[in-house]
Amino acid sequence: MSGITPQEIKQEFLKSKMGIAGIVILAILVATSIIAIIAIPVETFQEWNNPSSWISNPKVAIPIWVNIFMADKIPEHKILDSPNIEKASRGEVELISHQFGINFDYDDFPNDFIYEFSAEYSGAPLLEISVIRPDGIALDLLATSLPYSDGKTTHSERIFSTDDAIKKNLSLQSEIFGFTFDRLSAQDIVFSETLENKPLKGDYIFLMDLYGVDSENDIQDSKLIIGGKAFGVMGTDELRRDLAIGLLWGTPLALFIGLVVSIASVIAGLLYGVYAGYKGKKTDEVMMRFNDVIYALPALPFLIILSVTISNSIFLMVGFLMIFGWVGIAKVARSMSLQIKTRGYVDAANMMGQKDSKIILKHIVPQLLPYAFASIAISVPAAITTEAGLSFLGLGDPSFPTWGQILHDANIYGAAARGMWWWIMPPGVMIAITGLAFVFIGNALDAIVNPKLKR
């Protein structure tokens, strides 16, 4: 191994199709991690387990791209938060109007519609909600006064399509449709054909009008939600969380866990094994017996016990994985050290009176670096899958959206039995792809540095 230079390793590695494939996959994963860290607000990461942060999203919605393969298009969940604002005055009456436009081109009715707003006002202004359909029919949905206030106040409210007042107002306008719809929901009525119970496609305009008398009123944080059955690139889970965000955040977390655990384990195992092999005699015997004790411990059950009794923090889990990851590396490093220390340049360094630490770091460890790099690459998948396994068992850190934690949540809510493939397959595929990248790189390096494999 001493004859292999870094330049030779690079040249041999570039000849390996497997190694190049691993580098390409790893580059994509690193780019994904950078995009996740830069593009996604850190607040989204911190609020992963806060249900109120995802209340505007639909439950267990399928990815929107599924519509490409569907004969009947599934309604997409729309969150409209950029209304067209108009202001007008008629004598003492002031009008503030927020208008939301939506093109509805689906073959099924939406689940619901919700209007969220905050209004700053004084007195008791009147809020009117209406909709203009693609066929020109205007429907009055709601007319209500906001709570009275002597001075300036801010009122926040969420108005649902299930509101009895909305259903009552629509029932009073049933003659427009020519048939009764006692059993239909408000969203079915608004989006229905006048003669048939099927969706009316086209452009809808929802009007939110706030009337006040001699007062400066304003509507803030105005948002209209048209509930659908499809949302986002990867859909949502039972807690309404956008799974695409969880998958993106899971990428840097997986790389962090895998690389930190593997690098630390390989460095510790390499130095431990080299020192034991170089010193030999009783030192070697004592150190390797301790290595055997750690090696004999069943890693996964022990990790489970540690997670339950001490903490399930992701940082402590990384530390636990390091404890069990170095022992195999130490055994191989010791055997290599026993061979290298018999070489002439090591004997010469001893005769010159060089310190043991200098001999180890200058003459022995550099000879093992190619093996160390291959070991780091091969050890990463084991660390990632171990963390995923612990998280799947419910022993991971729930505050971090790791791929294993996503699979744990899917198992808790019975995603497999309910056919929610978009909740199960993507994190599993990401774990497999990440592991495959490092296996490709590790095997390519191993074939270069291992003389037997090279022949």
C-alpha cells in the first residue's frame, strides 16, 4: 500500500464507473442539502412538530404531479394570499375589498373553502363575502358584523365553508340553480353546474368586502384557502406537514449523521489500532481485549437501551454510534500496523530516537490513509440506516425531520394500510440512494487500495 500515491488513487478512481456514479449521486445530495439550508426558512425546520404551523395545509394530500397520470383531475389545494385590493368611499361609508381569483379546472369538487383574516377597525364594520362564478352568477355567502369596539382594535378570524350562515344564505338562492340542494355542502353548491351535480370549470372571483362608517378600517393577513386533495411535490401527512420540506431537511441531517459518525469512528479506530499494533506486548494485549469487549456488545439493543434511559437527542445518538463504530476499524488498523512497523524506515526512526507518537503519525498512519478513506465511505450507510432504524422504532429525536422519523410517523398513522405510498416510499428511497452513493465510492476506493481486490 505504501507505493500508492494520492495522484495514482485519483487516476484509478476516475477509471471506475462505480466510483464516478457514487460521486455524481453524492454531488446531487450535497446540492440538495445546500438548497434546503438556503431556500427553506429555518423557522419551518423548527416548527416541524408544531401543528398550528401547518393548519393551512390539507391532511394526507396526494402529490400534485399525480394529476399528470389521472384521467379525472384531482382538485389541488390552493392557498391564495395575494388578493387584489380596492378601496372606495360613498359618503360616510368606506369600502375595503379584497378579491381572490382562481381558475378551477378539476373533475371533482374541493373539500372546502376557508377565509382567514385580521381586521384593524373601530366600531362594528360589516363583512360581506360573495363569489362570482364562471357563468356570471353571483352568490352571496356571508354578511356579518365584526365584534364592536370603541377604539382601534385588531380582530382575527377564520371563516369556514361549513358555517351554518353560509349554507343558509345559499339555500335562499336555490332558485338560481333550479333545484334544491339540502344535502349538498357549501363548496359543492358554489362550484356546481346549475343543471347537473358536477363541477363548473372556469374562473371564480371571491370578494371580501369590509364596510365601515367614518373610520379607517383595514384588512390584514388576508388569505383564502380552497381545500383540495392534492398538494405540493410530495404531498402531506396526517399532521398536514409538507413532506417535501421534511425530505429536503432530511438530506443534510442524513449527511451530517453519516459523515460525522464515520469520520470520527475511523479516526478513533485508526489511531487506537495503530498504537496497539506498534506498542505490542502487554499494551497491545490489554487494548485489544478492551476492543473485544466493545465488539462483543450487541450494538442495536444497547443503543435502544441508551436512547430510552439517557436521552433520544440526535447529538447523543451520534455519540452512541461513534462508540460502537470504531472497533472494527481498530482491528484492521492493528494488523496493518504490525506489518508496517517491521519495515526499515520505522526501525531507522527508532534508532534515531524519534518519539513513538511521531513515528506513528509520520511513518505509519499516512500509509493507512487510503484504507481510512475507503472505510469512511463504507461506514456512512451503516450510520444513516442505524439512525433511521432507531427513529423508526420511535427512539429518535422527534424535533428533527429525519427520514427515519418520517417513516416512524407513517407507521404510527397506518400509512401503509391506508395506501399512502407518498408518505412511505420517498424517505425509504432517499435512504437507499444515499447509502448507495457511499457504497459505490467505498467499493471503488477499496478496489484501489486493497491489493487482492486490485488483482
